Amino acid sequence: MHSTVSTVWWLGYWRAGEKLYWWTTAVSSSADPVEAAAAVRARVSPAVWGTVTTSPDPSRGERLADGGSGVSQILLSAGAVDWDEVHPLVGRMIAGLPGSVSEETDRRVRELHEQLGEPQGDSGDPDDVEAVARLLEIAVRLRSERNEAKRRAWNGPLVDRAANRDLFGKLGALLLPPVLREYLASFGPQETPATTLVIAPGPDLGRIPWELLVVRDEDDLRAVEVAFIRGGLSPASLVDLARPAAPEIVGGPALRIIDPTADGQAEDAPPIYPAGLPTSWTAPSDREHETVSRACTRETFGELLNRREWTRVLFLGHVESGDAVSPTTSALRFSTAAQTDTDQEPLRADDGRVLEDLADAHALSARVWLHAPNRWPMPRRVALIACEADDSRYVEQAGLTLAAVNAGARVVTTTRWTCPTDQSVHVIGDTVRPGEGATTAMALAVDRAHDSADPVAAIRTWQCRQLAAWRSSVRMEDLRQAAPLTWACLLTYVLPDSVR
């Protein structure tokens, strides 16, 4: 029988030209480095072990001091795969996400927006017939495309079992380093894994749900069944943060901001709960927590945060996603209905620079939050359950995740892609009662996990239960309720208080 040691594997990717490069290193804090290396070596083939560099090299009897940190490096491995092999598979997955837009629609909408920016004839009247017609076409095209994207998502590879196994089997074989894939495959499903993966995927792989990667083809073993999986943030991001790490508070109150834009009329931010906040968020046992919904402005959010010391914060709402090279433009969206004249003033930096457009002053962008963390201080645990709230897909990880960390958070759960609302299943003929859909179930699971001793472990336990339910579902309605389309979008970062 193979011995088992606790290991943490760091896994990073970057793309240059036609190659996708990767590196991985494994460390252990529970075993002597020679013992740990031997335990890993016993679980992989000689051919694969020959591709790694060990430090120290146990075959030579070398031992490496850990420098007093208690953590010793076991091995290092690096390699590359052809991007042409990976890219079509990533494209298949992204095409099955709720927020995906076809290239044709994207091209036409951009074209219409460019035309709207051109001079409107001699009169300069922005309300002429042609402009109105273009705006109407944009609205109609986007509404139609969103509904079509929902249909694709609820029938795509993040829901359909056969398509999912095929896609993530291929991605697992391509993306996971051979030593890591063989090591993970040597385990069976575990209640408490001995392995943790910390992944920095880079922008090209930022939406990949690593939990779903197949590590053993013959029985469809997934990475989430044998490992804890966390997001990776550069240690340099923790240097010179504006606020110190918030303290760990056991059993204290939580602040939950649920559907804060529900009273608005924005076409791209429809109410998550059109009929009002469901009872699933207002249980009697939650009296110590504060739950705010509808008509919540960003100023109200800041006032609530500074009113008392919170154990955790959960935001369930809409996010304005930035483009790949502008992560600081991503923003939590809040209500505009109850804004005062003060609320409408754009925030300025200390040197007087305006940090945002007046039209965006209702939202809390990463740029504004990074400059004013004391107005929106965070407790240690934060959950941002919204459309693409994660920073991984950006060239520079300086979006909402880093903004929360800069404001004091150290455990941050975010989402990799656009979350489908509970009622989105209506486009395929399913029905769901208020507060009982898949996305609400996910948000409630995160809420409970952040109230537990170990949020990463609690979320993983729930995900494994969902995986089992999805695999065994007979009715399509049950299959979609438990599908990875919702639960696999979650990613949690666990960061140290500081770096030295």
C-alpha cells in the first residue's frame, strides 16, 4: 500500500505564441522532503518521474533545510502543449456558458455602437430615427442572444453528461502535468483529500473549472473528488496592501447583500428574484445576520460595512465585467433608485484625478475600491456570487478579488463565469419555485460554507454531493438542478495575512 503525505501543488500557465506553457511544484509541511518525494514517486510511473526535478534528490541522499518555514519543496516540473490542441476545447466550453455571445452578434452590436458614436447629420440630434432604430436593434439582438445562450448552456457540456465527460477528459489529459495527473489518479474519491491544488491559470484558461478535469479515464474520476482546489494569487499582490488582514471572528454576524439592483430597469441586470426575496434567505435562525435586498446603493453598502465588525460578507447580484486588459473596470452593481446627489458624485483620487465616469458612479468598480478601501472595508471572509467576479481571466489580476483582499479579506469565493438565474430554466420548459433553483442552492451553500470552520472543505463537500446527484439523476429537471453549470463556477482564494 502506498504511503500518503499531505501535499500542496502549485500550478501555473502562460501562453506565448503557439504554445501553452505550464509549471508545477509540490511542497509538503507534514513530512521530511525525502520522505515526501518518495511518497509521490511511489504513486507515479518511472517514465513520468523521470521528467521531474527533485529538491533535494532522494536518490543521492540529499536533504534540504526548510529555512524555518516548515514547508519543503518536493519537486518541480515544467512543459508545454500546443495551443491549437487546447483552444478548440476551451471554445467548446465557453460556447456552453450562459453569457456567451455569438461572433456574428458581437460583430453587429459593435458595428451599431460605432455608428451611434458617429455625427448624427447636420442637426446633431442624438434622438433621430436612425439612432433609435440602431438602439432598438441592439436591444433586440442582445435579448435574443441571451435567451439562445441560456438554451445552449442548459443543454451544453456543463449539463449533458456524455459531452461533459468527453470535453473534460480531453482537457484533463492536455492541461494537467503528467506527474500531477498520475498522482491524483492513484487515489480514490476521498472525504478529506491529502492533496491541495493552487492554480494560477492565466487569462486563456481563466474560466476552466479545474474541479471537473478527469484524472482517471476508466471510471471518470474528477479532480474535485481527490483534491482541494483553490485559486492562486501572486504573492506580490499582498505587498503594501492598504488595509491589514481582517481578524478571524468565530460565530459573528454576517452581512448579505442580495439582488441590490432588483428595483432597477437595466436590461442587462434583470432581477434575480422578480417576486422578491425568497424565504430561503430569511430563515428565523438568521436573525443575527443582516440581509439587505433591493434599493441598496454602494453608499449604503459602505455605511453598513463601517457600522460594525462583520464576520463575513456575501454579495449575490450583478457584476459589470471588465475586458481582459482592464480588470479594474469590473464592478459590483448597486441600485440607482435611491441615489442622492452625493451618491452621484464620481470618486476622485487624492491627487484630484476622477476615477470613474459619472454614469458609473452607482457601481463599485475595482478601480474605485482599490483607491478607497476604507469606505468599503472587508471582513476576513467574502463571497462575490455574481457574473464573472473572478480575476483569473484578466491579464493582470487586479479586479474585484484583489480589491476585496486590499480591503482586508483573506478568504474570497468568486465565480468564473456568468451565473444563470433560477428562472433561466424557463427557456427550456422547466419550472422552478422561487428560491429553489440551482443558483440559489449554490449561493446558500457558499453562505453556509463561509460560516464553517473551513470554507474550502465545505464547498468541496457540497460540490461532490452535487456531482454524485448529477451522475445519478434520472429526470432531466433533477439533472439540470445538480449540473456543474452552476456549482463548478466557484473558486475560492485562501491567502496569508502578509508576505515576507
